[in-house]
Amino acid sequence: MGSVHGGLLLVYAVIAIAALIILIARFKVYPFLVLIVVSLLLGLAAGMPMDTIVKAFETGNGGTLGHIAVVVGLGTMLGKMMAESGGAERIATTLIRWFGERNIHWAMLFVAVIVGLPVFFEVGFVLLIPIAFNVAKRTGKSLLLIGLPMVAGLSVVHGLIPPHPAALLAVQAYGADVGKTIAYGLIVGVPTALVAGPLFALLIYRTVKLPEVNPLAEQFVERGDDAARRELPGFGITVLTVLLPVLLMLLGSWANLFFAPKSLPNDLLHFVGNSDVALLIAVFFSFWSFGVRGGFSREQIQKFCGECLAPIAGITLIVGAGGGFGGVLRESGISQQIVAVATQAHLSPLLFGWFVAALIRLATGSATVAMTTACGIVAPIAAAGAVHVRPELLVLATGSGSLIFSHVNDGGFWLIKEYFGMTVGQTFKTWSLCETIISVLGLALTFVAAAVL
């Protein structure tokens, strides 16, 4: 515990978060470095003993990465196998056939929810954007009409639905049940995604004119024609492979319904339903379903696995540093101070979880960092709180908060701006607004769920 007390600690915390925003957004300093420096300075300002500051940061960092690094790595491999085998394209063509060109914006939302489950937002986006370009070209519709429902679907599963890494982290932090969180997440997430995706896209796409020529789209559309000459994997096996980790996790959380607790079959189901193990099994299954069946050699499959990890190194480090910042907040006594203020304010834990995650999201730009850090701050309050809420709903409230208003410090903001060929202003009008609708509506529906359940 630091030697600084009370209100002053909170002032330092606010200054630290403001410094994060300014350094990342205004001065474009790399978030990983900013998080480390600000964490160390915050520890010094709060009067923590010098030898414990770094330790607190490392513990928070390691605690976060211990779980998330495995999930991100495996999820990315699964996504890469789906992209290389043409599984993503198979899903696209099948959905155009089923939904018809007129309802393609609903289809894109549907795809994003399926594909987004095992992978990070950025990974899901990179996987699906070739589908969006191809669909936009085939149907002659605005890329916004196709793309916004897609990013809305990805964003909702990112924040609300396990086995997405961010949501799983919150499930662990709050001691929630994975199966119930998936169920509640779908109840809250699906209507939220429908409003923020297809309905919002139908309203906005006429007012935002995209450039005629999109150089990024050109390369993906041409590649799409080459891919058509290759035998694509079947729709059934593609969907089975992508949903396998979800099914295994659900089985794990229902293990007690099937077998007596502590019996061998029950332990086995729990083991297989662990997110790390479920994703590992799905990755090995994809080596067969997308790899061997698709005619790829062992060397090619190995190469895909190695290639896909480089782009996620950065986000993994930043997420870990976010956890380190959370560690310093806890060890310096700031978290306890926030707990005290929140308890006095008698804020509903759901609203508090949303609010803290929203602040950190605005500060760091990363929904995952926002969720990770907020859980560290909110979990002790929820545990000590007079008001009892279901931990599953706390996951949803925190997740909704972590998605608010994406702006210039968010990697996703720039990804979407560049791929859609928009200006910064257009990106605010479309993507940032879409995220805010998800955040506010997600919180509102979580409150409805809390009242009903």
C-alpha cells in the first residue's frame, strides 16, 4: 500500500488516465510504452515503495497474459486456417445464396457473429473484410451497407460473448459461469447487433459517400477470383470447425448436469471445456478439416501457424501492459479507494462496471484493455457490494462499457478507416457511432435482463 491516502490517490489516478489519453491520442506514442511509463510514475506518485512498483506491474501483466496469450495465439491460428482454406469465402457465398442479395446486410451480421467468436476483433476483421469486398462487388452495394453490420457483429461478440478472449477474461475475473454468460450474451447481444449493424447501416450509408476506387479492395477481389478455382471446404464442416470451441466450452459448463461432480467424466468435460483446451482441440481439428482435407501439406500448415502470430504480438503486449496498469492501481491502494467511493455513491454495480470500462476504453482505445483493467477494479466492489448482481450480467455490463466510442487511439478505428477508404470524419460518423450504440443499448438491455432474471 502506498503512503498517499484518500482523495489524492484518486486525483493521481485521473491524471494517469488523462496522461494515457493525451500521449497515445495526441502524441502518438506507442500504447505499450505509455502504459509501462504511466504505471511506474503512478506508483511513484502514490508513494509505493520503489521495489514493489515494478513487481506490481509485472504481476498484473503476467496474470493477464497467462490466460490471454494462449487464447489469442490459438484463436488466431484457427482464423488463419479458415482464411487460407477458403472457409471464410464458403460462408460468404452460402449466405448470399440463402439470404439473397437484398438482405445481404443481415447475412454479414450473421457471419461476423459466427466468425468473431474465437478471434480478436482485429483478426476477425482481417478475416472477413475480403468477404465484404467480394460481396460488395458481386451485389454492387455500398461497402458501408455490407461492412457496418459485419463490424457491429464482430464488436458485439468481442465485448459480450465468450469464448471471445476479452469476454472470457471478464468471466474469470467475476467468477461467472461460461455457459450462462454465453446464453445471456446472446439475449443481450443479438438485438444490440441488429440495431447497431444492419438498421444503423441502412440509415447512414446514403449520407456517407465512399471513394469510387478502393485500392485495398482491388487486391482482395482479384484474389477472390483465384480462390474460386480451388475446391472450398463444405459449409457444414466450416461452421462445425469454427463453433467447435464454443460447443466444448458449453459442454464444460454443463458438466454437472450430465455427471456427478468430481467423477472422472465430469472432470474430463470440465477439462475439455476450459477455453485454452477447447481452442487447442479446435485448432488441431482445423488442421484436418481445413488443412489436410483442403490438400495442404504439413509444411504449409506449419507456415500458416507461424505467419499469423506476428501481427498479434503488438496487441498481446499492449493487453498485458493494460493488466500491469491494473496491477499498479490495485497495489497502490487506488482500486480500494475507488471501491470506497463507489460504495458511498451507491452506484449499481452494473452501472459502475460499465462506467469504469467506458473510461478506460476512451483512455486506451482498446476494448480488451478496458475490459481487463475494469474487471480488476470492479471485481472487489462487486464482491463487497451490498447490492448483489449476477456475475454473468456484470460481464455484459463491463463488456458494453468497453465498446464505447472508438476514436483515434484505437487500432480498430484506423483499420476500418483505411479498409473502407473513409476520412477521419466519416469514420467518426459511422464506426464510432456504431460502437456507441452498441455500448449504450447493451447496458440498457443488461438492466432489463437484471430486472427479469
